[in-house]
Amino acid sequence: MKILIIGGNGTIGKKVSNHFSKKHEVLIAGRNSGDVTVDIAASQSIENMFESVGNVDAVVCIAGEAKWAHFDSMTEEDFYIGLKNKLMGQVNLVRIGQKYLNSGGSFTLTTGILADHPVDMTTSPAMVNGAIHSFVKAVSLELKDGIRINVVSSGLVEDSVTKYEDYFPGHNPIPMKKVINGYVKSVEGKGTGEVIRIYDT
Ligand SMILES: NC(=O)c1ccc[n+]([C@@H]2O[C@H](COP(=O)([O-])OP(=O)(O)OC[C@H]3O[C@@H](n4cnc5c(N)ncnc54)[C@H](OP(=O)(O)O)[C@@H]3O)[C@@H](O)[C@H]2O)c1
């Protein structure tokens, strides 16, 4: 399979890319690094990425940001960061990318545990993650040519513990092998419209 991984050089992305590259042709896209650069917050940049890469069998997105802050300090603009980047960035990847997916191909998006188990300061990321879960279920009913779509929602991953553990009191970190397997299940399995939850609550 030819697999395009957006965010494939990130903390989770590099582990997932390394795994898939043992069996598949992997192309990495990122804002500042990779085989091709893209900013998922800009539709034209997504179009340019697909034009340069051509048709693929799987698109995996492991990128997307939203603002973490206390609700009483959040401005309307602060909410638009996550809406434009993590939510519409991934929606637009599917909207534009469906033209570049070979029949029987797949999309795999990324959200996170905050959709189901929010912590302090996460009104925006939790909301965005939940919206993506609903989007994936709905759009899976309409994608044509056997194209599948799933989303991987994991807890705090082992490789990010030192960076984020203070935000996740009492959370059990997810081993990277389990996270990788969420993406493998989506790309190499047959399921569609699934929210692949990898939590240890
Ligand atoms: N880390 C965790 O514990 C965890 C758990 C559950 C869910 N998640 C979610 O998983 C995703 C990846 O997390 P991570 O910790 O691996 O992040 P990370 O280490 O910051 O890596 C993110 C990657 O995505 C790329 N990227 C960021 N914004 C982009 C954009 N607008 N357009 C294109 N590429 C972009 C970055 O490329 P550049 O460096 O070139 O900008 C980078 O390679 C995030 O959505 C996060 O919310 C993370």
C-alpha cells in the first residue's frame, strides 16, 4: 500500500510511520518536515499536497492542534484555533482527499481521550475531538468506492508522559505498541465508521 501519513514525524507519528514502512510505501507530510509539506489548516495547502503526492491507498492524519486554557479565559478566537486546525483540518483532508484515494482505500484520523474523559482546561480540544467522532460516523455512510474511515482516540501515550503528565492526574499511559495497533487496525482491517478507543481508565 502507498500510505500518506500527515504528522508522520511527530511523537506518535514517527512510531506509526516506522511500523508501516516495514511493509508499505510510506510518505510523510508535515508543516516543516517530511517528503511533502502541508498545513492542514489551509485547504489550498491540502490540495497542493495531494497534487504533488498523487493517488494513495491510505491517508493517516496524526496532526492537529487546539488551544488548552481555562474556559473563563477562552475567547471566541481561541476556540477557532481547534475548529480550523484539528477539526476542519481533518474534515478537509477527507473532503479533498477522497478524490485521491484509490478504491478500497482508507482514511484514519486522530482525536484523543479528552472526547470521553476531559481534564481541566480542555473545553476546546474535548469539543473538537467529539465533533470528529461524529463526523467519522456520518461520513462513513457516504464515502464511495469502498473507501473506509476510522478515527484513533488514545489516552496519553507513553512517549508524551514527561511533557503532559501533570495535566492527566491518575491516567495510565498507553504503550506505543497499543497506539500503533490502533492505526494498523484502521488501515489494514476492514472496519469503517469506527472510533478506535485505546484507553486504560
Ligand atoms: N501525545 C499524546 O499523548 C496524544 C494522545 C492522544 C491524542 N493525541 C493527538 O495526536 C496528535 C499528534 O500528537 P503528537 O503528540 O504526536 O504531536 P506532535 O509530537 O506535536 O506531532 C505533531 C506532528 O503533526 C505535524 N503538524 C502539526 N500541525 C500541523 C498542521 N497544521 N499541518 C500539518 N502538519 C501538522 C507536526 O509537524 P511539524 O513539526 O513539521 O509542524 C508534527 O510532525 C494530536 O492531534 C494530539 O492531540 C496525542
